[in-house]
Amino acid sequence: MQSNKSVLFQDLGMMDYAQAWDYQEQLFKAIVQTKIDNRRNNAQALTQNHLLFVRHPHVYTLGKSGDPENLLIDEQKLASIGAQFFKINRGGDITYHGPGQIVGYPILDLENFFTDIHKYLRLLEEVIILTLADYGIKSERSPGETGVWLDVGTPFARKICAMGVRASRWVTMHGFALNVNTDLGYFDHMIPCGIRGKSVTSMRVELKVAEVDEKAVTQRLQHHFQNLFQAQLIFS
């Protein structure tokens, strides 16, 4: 079977969560349908791969295995802080998205790359780890906890990037959320990823600066994604 390692990249800018989720689903279903048609017709049409970057207005999302009680506020309080809430079809528990955060949604046919979900998650984490290293921030994985952390195994452990994915027929969706200039106060209204007693952080806090250049961070993420996945980003 032929494989396609080109990845169509789009920066969607600021987009409502529901709109971005619908767009992900549209791309995801198109790839799955191509695979179904290939098998049905004994064909070898190439499947497309996509990488979406987006910023969301304030929103909390709960994965399919998550506990609703990890959101600590009610609908009235959500409205008062200008936030939305969605139950969604990725793995993981609760997370927050908002301005100052770079959210990445790789919608890939892993049969174009490798058929190993564990490897996929570890490479996504490595994209973040290498990007943070470019800024002098030492980050790492935390055993049994998906995402990217600082000072693992100490009382000061804190999460800088959350991850949660869905995969079906080796096609992925959802992805990562890297805190760059994020207002961390919004995390006070939830138990991040359902893990008590651990805090969150951002690049801005760790670097002790007024603001981090998000465009530059985006470019580093793109660079490391291409290298680690041996992919070619196609910019639209």
C-alpha cells in the first residue's frame, strides 16, 4: 500500500470550540471514508493528513472517561467567566482551552506513518519537549500521565501541556494544548486532567516574561513535528 507523509497545515486562528470540533470531524470522516472505499474497491487512493493549530475562547472539555465532578463550577458560574463546557469523544479527563494557548489537532492516517498509538502519543509529547527545550525549559513525561510536565517527582510538579486523542481505523483526532501565555486562573475551576494536588504552568510563567511570541512557538512546533514524524508540512 502506498503511503502519504505530506501533512496539510492550517492555522485556524481564534475559533469557537464547537466549530473547530465539527471541522475536525469532517476531515476525520473523509479520511476514514477513503480507507473504507479503498478496501471495498480494492483501490489504493492516498489518504490525506492534516495538522490544525487553533486558539479557542475559554472552554472546558471532558473526555469520554472523565468525571464531570472535576469541573468545580456550575452553569451560572461558567457564564459569568465567559466559558463554555463540552463532553467530547477523546480520551482523558477534563481540560481547559483558552486564549494564549496553542492547541494542535493532528488528523493523521497513522498507516501513512506507523501503526502504534503509544508511539504516536510519545512523539507528540516529544514535539512539545523539544520545543520547550528551545526556550531553555526542561520538561519531561510523568509515568502513567499523558502530557508534558516540569519537575516530575517533586512537590513542585506542574503540567505545561495537556494531551488527549481519539483514534479509529488508525486515524487520529484531537491532540495537545500547550500553555504559552495562558491565564492560569481558569484552571482553578477544575481538577486538571482529574489529577489532584498538581498544578499547571505556562511558558510565560516559567520564562518570567510579559509575553511569549506565539508565532515563534508555532514555528518551533512545526519544525519538530516534521522531523519526528518524518513528514512534509504543506502550508495552505
